[in-house]
Amino acid sequence: MRDLSPLFATDSVRRFEADAIAVAADEAVLMERAGQAAWRRALELWPSAARLLVVCGAGGNGGDGFVFARLAHESGRQVTVVEHAPRGIHHAAAAAARSRFVDAGGNVEPWRDALPDADLVVDALLGIGLTAEPRNDAAAAISAINAHAAPVLALDVPSGVDARGVPGEAVRAQATIEFLLPKAVLRTGRALECAGRLSCAALEVTGVTPPAPNALLADASGLSRWLRPRRSDTHKGEQGRVACVGGDTGSAGAILLCAEAAARTGAGLVRVHTRDAHHAALLARRPELMATPECEGVDVDWPDAIAIGPGLGQGNWGFAHLHRVLQADIACVLDADAVTIVARHGFTLPTRSVLTPHPGEAARLLGTTTNDVQRDRFGSAAAIADRYRAVVVLKGAGTIVAAAGRVPLVLDAGNPGMATGGMGDVLAGVIAALMGQGMAPFDAACAGALLHSAAGDAAAADGERGLLAADLMPQLRRLANPA
């Protein structure tokens, strides 16, 4: 089983870098190592690139770029550095790296609103020092990099990504080589897309204690951390009773997907509370499920866990069911319409609750905008967890699982093909099934979100476009039983 990988806040990386420089007693040493690591990465990914364009800023990131440019020049490549330093270079180590490149015969051109042709563009413009949205010439330089026909290698972070995310224009790189420590911000949201293929060079730092991680990264290889083989003498009563509540008129498919996902994730018994008119279709598709007549309502004393929200609607029928569930002290997963109703009415949630919002629903929970949520996904997930005293699965590229007092988990799994109707319904059923089998809410959310995303990746082997939520079902069963 592979351990979860630590990820670090950008501010922590800055402090670690300062400590590493103090130990090395010479910033130029780390800069030289960074440039060397970037050059090796370029040779690994684009060995035939003969014409290299390096866009350097005025700070330490630009210094890394000048080291890269010198090494490429010394190898016989045709190298051009376009320098964006409106007020000159006042960073001592970067200025020294620039001088070494020029002394070696390197060509430096000032930024003039356009970039020359090249086989590879290296982004060494802004680095991790960015504290506001790039403006004026910096934004224009980023736009020019993005418009260039050549692939882009970003040094440390794509220019335009700051400590929280992407505030405005940002470089869209094919690959990013990070320095010193892997950064959490590059694993979620728009920054994940900007970074491309990620790798990290530790730069041989010794004698400095790394900071505590602010997140952990998990991929499909980590499923065995949570999903253990069953005992030989177990029975269905020990594997959890899950109730799935939803499917108002016209939305039977949502609650069916939720319930089937719960069954495929190993719930011993699954009962569905939906409109009577949906029972025939439900049982024809999955006779293993149980359907409760509407007149009986939701029996909150029967299940070990409840998933509520898929197809629930926001009318009186759905409101009444949600109100009943929230009055009970039972483990529950709230998805879709249930999340919207909670946001609208400010309900207090049971102590063992998991919320599974997409960014739009997260914005409703916080009374903000979707752009604000996406601007700071870690902060938004933490704020929801704190406000509602629940575990939060903030869906999207680089899904985040957060809870008060826990280091958040980021998923290195999932794909754009999963941006289709019904995927969230499946996720709710998966997490509820794991809670029903005895997992604590945070662990169930971590394992369930990872299982769901890994199943989506496996189901997308034949192509992402056209992927359906139901395509995940056989993959859920297979991946829920890791070797």
C-alpha cells in the first residue's frame, strides 16, 4: 500500500526555502540546482527541442530560468531569453545568474509584447512570490506564452498561480517542475489544469526540517488503506443497512443510481424511499434493492446510514423527508437538493454528516459565488466544514475532503468525462455504504470519494466523452476489493 503523499502550503514552502538558503549560506547554490533539475526535466520530456525560449522575470524564479538558459546554451541549443523586468533585477542571485548566462554568450531580449518562435517555452516569470492578479505587462506576457505554439515547461509554479489558486490570467503549462516541496494549490481546481504534468525536485536540501503538510494526496493505490478483506464468516447484517432517500416525480434515475452504487460498494441491505410510481422501474433494474411505500415514510430507526438528496427536489415532499432525517442522530450523506435546502434554511446537521457539494452548491452553503469558491478551494472546504460541523467533499478537479481538525485529502484521480449527470448521485451512495459498514464519516468520505474517482478513471479507459454514471458500477465492485 502506498502512503499518502504530503502536500504543502505555498507560504510554508517560502519559509522552508528561506531556511534552506540560510543553511546553504548561498542562495545561488539552490538556484543552480533548480536550473539543473529543470534542464534535466526538459531533456526528459522534449529531448529534440533545439530552439528554446525562456521567459524570465526579475525575481528568484527568473534566476532559475537564467540558470536553465545557460545550461541549454552550453549544450549547443539555440536559446533566447525574453526578460520581463520593468524596474530591473534587484534580486542578487538572479542578477548573478543573468550575468553568467550573458558572459557565456547568451542572448537576452526585453519583453516587447510578442515572443519569438521556439520548440519549447520555459516559464520563469513570476514563481511563488505572486500575491495579486497579474496585471499590465505581466498579464500580457502570460497571454503571449499561452498563445505560443510550443509546449510550456513552468518552473516551480505556472506564472499567475498564487498561494490560494488562480486569481486571473495564468500560464497553461504542459508540465511543471516544482522545487523543494510539492504544493497543495497545484493539485486542485484551475491550478491543476494550468500545471499539467507535475514533478518535484527536492534540490538536495539537508539540515532543514520540512513544515507540516497542509494536505495529503491520494491516488487509487491508496484504496487498500481503508478497504480491507471481509471475514469469512460475515453476514449481510454486519455489512450495513443503507437507506437512500430521493427521487421525486421525474427523478427516479438519481436515487436508483445512488442505491445501486451503495449496493455495489458492499452495503448488506439497501432500502429506497422514493415515489411509489418509481418502484416498478427500480425493482426491474435492481431486484436486490428494497422499496418502501410512500405512506410509511422514512424509518430512521432501521438504517445504519442514510444518503439523501439525489432527485429529492426542493418542494414540500423533499423538505419533509430531509427534516425527518436531520432530526435523527444517524450517519448521513447529504447531496444535491439536500445540500441546497440546508443552505437555504440553515439546518443544524447530525454529528455524523457528510456534505458533498459541487462548487455551485458550496457557494450557496457559504453565501458567496462559485468563482470565490474556485478561487480558494481549500479555504472554502474548510469554511463549510467549520460552519456546518460536517465532513465536506468539495467536488471538482482535484476533489478535496475536509473536516475540522483533520488534514484535508486531495484526490489524484477522476477525469473530465465524469462531468455528467448522475455522477454525484453515485458518490453519495458509495460514501453512505462505507459509513453503513462502520467507517467514521471522514474515513468514509476519503475512501468513498477516492473509490468513486478511481472507478471513473477505469470506466473512462474507452474514452472520456460519453461516459455515463452507470458505467462506474462494475468498476466500483472491482475496486472495492483491492488485492
